[in-house]
Amino acid sequence: MGASRLWKISAIGLLLLSSSARAQPAPDCAAISNDADRLACYDKRGTIPAAPTRSLMERIDYARELESRFLGNGADMVVSAQEMQSQSNPTREPPKLFPRLTIAGRLDRAAVHQMVTAGKILESAQEFGFNSVAFLAKGRGGRWVFDLSRQGQLPACDIARGLCVP
């Protein structure tokens, strides 16, 4: 498959290329403003351009859309996008886990497992540029945080190793 085809795939949102398969583009290719010429440069070099990053507003819109889908399916979930730790209520989590997608509601391990496996929530969150997904159980104290900071690689377990997925 040619580099231009891979560029088209990543440009439409299928950012599933592993980081080991993605070469860093030469700086002179990235500086070319004409799309056709820039893609020809990548083709010539046999490199793949880095996937486009998502903006803060795109992450916020994604969180709103996800919350709307949950509510539409009868699940009372609160979904939010956090760009950085709150200064008034800092967590002890490393800064690499931000931006973070937070999903809070009446959750248990089985519900989180279902969202992670069948719902593909980690994949879509990583596509939108989130470095972690936190699932918070209201009233039960359960908390599962998945580290997505390694681009192209999804975690097998949450950071506390309380929940692992195949």
C-alpha cells in the first residue's frame, strides 16, 4: 500500500497505524504547502506523515456527543473532557494522562469492560487525542483509568491493574 493511500486513511480518522509503522516525515516535506506536492514528497521518500492532532474543541464536542449517545440509550452518564489537572483539586496522576476523557455514572467492572471491548471507547478516545480515559463509579467508589499516552498502542489494563481486557 502506497504512502499516499495511508495518508488518506489517516486523514479520514482511521488512526490505527502503530507508532512503529509510522516513520517521521522529513521536515522539508512538511513545509510544502501544496497538498499534491507534499504527498508526492512523502511518496518519494517512502514516509508517512504524522497523524493530524485534534483540537480542544473537537475533544469537547466528542465528549458531548458521547454523553448524548449514553443518555439516548438510557444510560445516565456524565462525560467530560479535561485538558489539564484542576489546580483546586489536583489528582496524583502524572501530567502525561491529560487531556483526559472522564465518564462518570453507575458503573461497575462489567460495564467498564463492555465499554472498553465492545464499545471501543479507548480507540475512539485515542483518535480524538485523549491521553487517558477515566471511568468513575458514582456512589460505589470504583475508578478505572486507562493510559493512552503511547500513541498507536492501547493498554491491556487500567493503571491500577484492577481491570484487564483481552
